[in-house]
Amino acid sequence: MPHPAPADGSLPQLKVAIVGAGIAGLTSALAMAARGIAVDVLERAESLDAVGAGIQLSPNATRILQALGLTDTLRAFWFEPDEIRLADGRSLQTLATVPSGAFARRRWGAPYAVISRADLQRTLADAVRAHPLCRLHLGVSLGDHTPAAIARHTGEMPDLIVGADGVRSKVRDSISGPLSSHPATARFSGNVAWRLTLPPRRPVPPPFDPTVVTAYLGRNAHLVAYPMGNDGGLNLVAIGSGRASAESEAGKAVTRAAVADLFAGWSPALLAALESADPLGAWPLYEVSDGPWHDGTRVLIGDAAHAMMPFAAQGAAMAIEDAAALAEALANALTHRIDIRSALDSFVESRKPRIEKVRARGAFNRFAYHASGPVRVGRNFVLSLRTPERLAEDFDWLYGHRLPGLLS
Ligand SMILES: Cc1cc2nc3c(=O)[nH]c(=O)nc-3n(C[C@H](O)[C@H](O)[C@H](O)COP(=O)(O)OP(=O)(O)OC[C@H]3O[C@@H](n4cnc5c(N)ncnc54)[C@H](O)[C@@H]3O)c2cc1C
């Protein structure tokens, strides 16, 4: 059945199909709908199960979720940590703190929050289901990503296909095509994320602090620990060198052995605390950093366009920013009767420099977090000289970012 025509008749109709109902796809649907654009979301999974345990949402992302009217619901689930802390994995000495909580709201105009991925995904999906301009189709596996193939599921030929289908995007393959001079590929980074959790209501052993986000730094590896939301439980992510095949091998025992190996020589208290966590498995980390993002009728957002390492905890935040930026570019094109290809060009032009800057911050963090020897000593010395206020200043360009338009 076709989408109903917009009630106020203000914008000419544009039919958009979004492939993938992860954070990028669902947020994109809500952002388009907020700007009066009707969307179909096609997801290959039969049900929406979030992958992983917790996620950090920085103010540049929560500002957009706020503009979409989601924060009243999300606030019931998320937790606003008091600070973001860097600590030495061997000595447990605190190296630096960036204040968060009320400070983040004041400085960057929106909360810094941690939340369980399941609660975030459910909130987004419920809002999509409830919106009259959105339709969510689950269990849809497309052979190809042409308008005709999509129309077979939705009953309408889309004018634009948004590839929000993650790091192994098939929409990306169809944009790049075999003849492209810049084929986009997902490349294994050489690093693996091992995830563990301490479920809610289980006591949190020291040195873990359930009121803050802590990154414990060590030689060639680091461990991030933070609460999963406001009903307790701790999210633990260990990142270090590993093999792409780690995912298929990652039983509980293998995960424990890999984590013990990564953190050999670290603080015994930290290792003992990790023993009480439940291993979830391994995520080999892939990056996408090249190739075109659109071909005039298809456009990529989120990990499909620019999967990045989680060293700056910004992959989902960038997907949320993409969603808002694309909706604004399309709404602007419809209002001013600009053609869609030009709107997609402006979207990509506005997003690429920011993505590259965030990627560079992640690469710097990777170098600094995993340092050893004199570099580690230098890092610790430099951090010891910086006040929390100075450290916060360093995040203004990232967390204080405002997109042009209504959704920021
Ligand atoms: C260890 C780790 C920690 C992280 N921590 C953070 C953090 O704290 N903060 C942060 O901002 N980011 C973080 N990230 C990054 C973040 O998780 C991702 O960038 C984000 O989830 C990407 O969302 P997405 O919607 O683009 O892709 P995905 O989440 O991969 O969603 C893609 C969706 O498309 C569907 N799909 C795939 N192919 C098809 C198809 N052919 N047809 C239909 N549907 C399809 C999939 O089933 C899925 O539902 C982290 C990443 C990792 C690995």
C-alpha cells in the first residue's frame, strides 16, 4: 500500500527506502519523518536484537536524539556518568579525568550518557513503528538493491535508497560496482574487541567504579568499563591485537584466555575483577575508509559509509549525525527544488571532513592508549599537566558540534 500523501502538502513527495534497521537506519527513518519525508525501512533480521551490551552516547549524538523527541524515554534507561577517566592498567593510577554529568550538559548543551544497546534499539524501533510516516519491514532479504527489488516488498518505487546496512554493506557494493575506480572495502584493522559484562544486581568488584567511564590503558591493549544504564550492570570492552578469525572461535573459555593474554602483567586487582565478568565474545574490528558514498539514487550512512575503530567511541554518534544531516539535506532540496543528486553531494561534502577528523582522533587515541616504554611515560606526564577543564576543551569540536537545521 502506498504511503499517504503529506497532510499539510508542504513538501513534494520523495519516497525513501532505508536498508538496515541498526542505529543508523532507525535514526535516519525518524529524522526523515521529522522533516516530513515518508520512509520504508527494510531489515533482513526477523527481529531486532541489539549486538553487544552497552554504548556511550556523547552530547553530539544525544542532542539529535533530543531534537527527535526521544530523550524523555531514553532518560528512563540511560545513566549519565560523573566523569570519563583514563587510568594506567598496571598501576591503576588515574591519569586524567574529563568531567561529565551536569558539566557535560552545561558545556556541550546535551547529556553524555551510557545505555544498554537493547534499550536504545527498542526505543528507536518503537518510535519508528509509532510514526505515521515510517514503515518497518523485518525479515527482508534483498537479492539486489535496485528500486524495483525494493518495490516488490514495499509496493512503491523509492526515489532514494539509503544504505544503512553496516560494515559489510551490500548497498555499498552496488554503489561501488565492479567497474569503480575506487571500490569501497571493509578492511580488518588487526584489532579485536572482546566484550564482557557484569549483569545488573551483581556486586561491582573494585577497581571498577560503576559511576564513571574508565579506560584502563596498557601496552598494545586497553579496557573500557562503564555502567550499562541506570539499572546497574557493567559493560567491559577489551581491545587489542587479534585475528579476524577470533569471532568464530570465541567461546567463553577462548574469550577468557584471550583477555588474560591481552592483559598479562596488568594490575592483579583488575585481573581478579575481570574474572567475575561474563564473556560475550569477540568482535574483529573492520574499517571502511574509501569509496564513493552515493551514486545519485543510493547513499550510504553509518558503518556502511565509514566504519571506524571504537577508540573515540564515535561510530554510532557519527551514524546519528549522518541521519540528521541527510534528512536536513533532503528537506532543504525539496523545499528549494534542488535536485537530489546535488543534495547528496552537499550531504557528503559536509560529512566527510568531520568523519576524517573523528577517525584521526581515534587513530591518535589508539597510539596513546596502547603506548609502552618512553611513549607511555611521556603520555602520562603530558596528561598529568592538563586540568579537567583543559581536557574538556579538547572535546568542544566533537561534542559541541551542531548541524545546520532543525535536528540539532
Ligand atoms: C566494541 C565496540 C564498541 C563501540 N562503542 C561505541 C560507543 O561507545 N559509542 C559509539 O558511538 N559507537 C560505538 N561503536 C560503534 C557503533 O557500534 C557502530 O558504529 C554502530 O552501531 C553502527 O550502526 P549502523 O546502524 O551503521 O550499523 P549496524 O549496527 O551494523 O546495523 C546494520 C543493520 O543492517 C542490517 N543489514 C545488514 N545487511 C542487510 C541487508 N543486506 N538487508 C537488510 N538489512 C541488512 C543488519 O542486520 C543491522 O540491523 C562501537 C563499536 C564496537 C565494535
